[in-house]
Amino acid sequence: MADATADWRAALTVMSDAFIAGNNQRGEELLSLALDGGAPWDVATSTVAQALSARRASAGVLSADVPLPS
């Protein structure tokens, strides 16, 4: 069972890297692979959210002079 956990954790790591790099198609494929491999939904989706947030932060989408929607 430890090998199965390692498999989905590895898939989530590579998935996160793909989303951060802006390769959403590959990230989505790896998300499916991780979920099919037994990754818990909450772990997988929070990893996606963190990766997308990191991508946006590195792209400067939320700069200080752009107001946030209210």
C-alpha cells in the first residue's frame, strides 16, 4: 500500500509543477492519474489550488495597483 501512496504523491508533485509552469492540460491529466491512483480529493484539489495560486503570483496577475473585486 505504501507504493500506491508514493505513486499518487509523485503524480501530485509533477502535476503541481505542470500547473505552475502553465501547462494546464498536462496538469489536468496528472490530476486524473493521481485521483485514479487513490489520492484523496481534498489533498488533490488543494494541491491544484496552491499550484495555480503560485502560477498567478509568479505571473504578477495580482499586482498592488490592480484593485481586487468587492
